[in-house]
Amino acid sequence: TARVWSQISFSAEYDQALLPHTVQHYLNLGLDPRYMLIVLHHTQEDAPGLRMAHRLLTTRFRISHVRTWHGNFTSEQNFAEKLEQRAAAGVDDCDWMIKLDSDELLRVPGNDLISFLQGLSVQNFDQVSSHWVDRVGPHGRIPDIRPQPSLSEQFPVGCQSFSANAGADAKSFKVFAFRGYLQEKRSGH
């Protein structure tokens, strides 16, 4: 039976407020913390924010596959860290890999990612793309993230601002799940 893995990268410097919301969102969609792969980055090696984020993930959420790295951030290095983490965790060719961004919260029919992917497996799909909608606060504002209420309550307005600001080549969809035997590009947009 194919396992369903997920992988998310977080900045331990800038994503502290977002991290618990994002992880809880995906646990609520049925992801198993045993198959969650988290990559944490910080510019400093022994930064308190890095230790705090690691402790939150391993104690509160019981995620054992947490990889940390430090230094100047590059997407190339972050991608290499993710690939090494997958190999170390034993992601198999037949497994599903859900590629998530810390600031994008996926929704699927039935609010159950596992059942959703099992249904696609029966139909012989090997990758899944999704459209996404930007969300902002009331009156188009982007307030600081708070621990409560949920992100959907803090950012209730859906819009499509990314495509308008990112240029003609920007896409409002991305591959979010794929079988382990497929090769992934560094960026999903």
C-alpha cells in the first residue's frame, strides 16, 4: 500500500506565527504526523527560533522527520535539503508525496487528503494539480498572523492578486501531489 507523505519548508525566522496554523490544517485534513517531513531554515546555526520551532513540531505535533539547516537561504539548497530528507525517510516510488508551501493551505473535496488521493490512485493518476486563491484580511489588508482565530477567519477575503503582480508567466495553479517515481521541479508555480 502506498503511503502518503507530505513535505513543508518553514523559515524559523519568519514563519513562527504561521507554522502551527499550517501544520494543524494538514493534520485536520487527515495527514499522519509520522509521514510529515518538515524542513526548517534559519540564517543562524543555533538560533532560539530554530530550537523553538523544532521543539513545537516534535512535542506538540509529534513529527519525527524534522530537518534543520542554517545559512543564507537559496531555493537550490532548500530543494537539496528536501530531497535528502525524502531519501533518509524512505519515500518509495509508489508513495504519494504532497508538496506544500507554508503559506498555502490546500483544500480537497471531503476535507480528507488520504481518501482523495486513494480515489485518484484507483483511477491511475500519478500527479494532481490545484488552483489557488490568495486570501487577505477585511478591506484587502494583510494583518499580522495571530494564534487565534483560524487563518480562514483572519483572512476571509479570496482574491487573485498574485497573477496580477507576478507577470504574464505566472500560473495560478501548481502540482501539489505526485508519485515518488516522478521528478519534481524546484518550484511548483
